[in-house]
Amino acid sequence: GESVGLHLPTLSVQEGDNSIINCAYSNSASDYFIWYKQESGKGPQFIIDIRSNMDKRQGQRVTVLLNKTVKHLSLQIAATQPGDSAVYFCAEGDFNKFYFGSGTKLNVKP
Amino acid sequence: NAGVMQNPRHLVRRRGQEARLRCSPMKGHSHVYWYRQLPEEGLKFMVYLQKENIIDESGMPKERFSAEFPKEGPSILRIQQVVRGDSAAYFCASSPPGPGELFFGEGSRLTVL
């Protein structure tokens, strides 16, 4: 299968700071990308998605950036809160099949 | 509107026994996916099913693992003759027809003694 990897396995940020989580993907044919958040003992929760015909998409406190030239995806979280502490996964896919990276653990320090 | 329901949430089996994990997709969703997650790792795709059809099982081990999604009832992931290496969290996700996000259940955590 295709590989999706992350640059940083663990990220620690101060509460109130902005967080940036990065992801590299390998399949240039992927046309849909999703960021998921997984809290301990729970299933992944959808955060935000982006299609390959876009390079930026904003949600509430989150922004996803897509750079197809270097096959790089990032998730920006504004004003990080303690409730944002979790593992974040990027997933790349096409019509019906998604591959997940190994995840980045975000620790928010009070 | 209930989400994706998985049961059991926790399952303990001895080596050589069978494990059956069930998944009921969200209402209106006809696509079901199974993923496996080892501790501190990402989710590994196993199989993608639609009602009565296996669409893609490229992530399924060749032996001992099988999955089904019958016309009526939940999707079942079956692991025969479990070994310790099968210990993991198994997540089910569902989606409606067409491209879009996957909605995940809370997972079934299998422990093989």
C-alpha cells in the first residue's frame, strides 16, 4: 500500500500557542485528504478535509494546507487548548480507500 | 442518529480461539471499512465492504481473517485461531455512497492471552 508518514512523532506546545502538525504522503494520485483526531481509548474523529484541487481550507480554529508539489500536508491549530491533546492522523485516499500515517501526539502544556 | 456501533468493546481470547467483532454502520451508510491499530501506531487498512460484497481486501492477512457485510445485520470481522500478534484495536468505519469522510466507531480491543 501507499505510505503516509509524519515528520514529528510528538509535539509539545504551550496552551494558547499555535500548533502545526505535518504530514508527508507518497501517492501523487490521491485526491482527498483528511485530518483525524484520536483521544486515548477512542475512535478517530474527523477534523477537516481537503481535496486535491485546493491548497488551503479553514475550519473553526483549524487550517489545513496542501502542497501537492512536495506532497506535504499540514494541520494548523490556532490558540491550542488542553482539549486538543490527542494523536493526530493524516489520511490520504481516493474514492473509497484511505491510508493513514503513524500519527503525531500533541501535548498541550498548561 | 446513532454513530458507528462496534461490539464488543473489549474481547479476551486464548490462543487458538476465535474472535468475532461486529460493526453496525451509521444509518444510511452502505460502505464499511475495517482498520487495525497496534499501540502507538497508525491505522492499517484491512478491508472495504459493501452490502454482500467485498470490494477490497488487500489489507487482510491471507490466513485466519475474514470479513462479511450481509444484507441484513452488522458487518463481522472474524479471526480464527487467534495468536498473540492479533492483539490490537480493530476499528470499523462507515461512509455513505460516494467520496467523503469515514465515520469511525469506538473500536474493539482484542487481547489474546
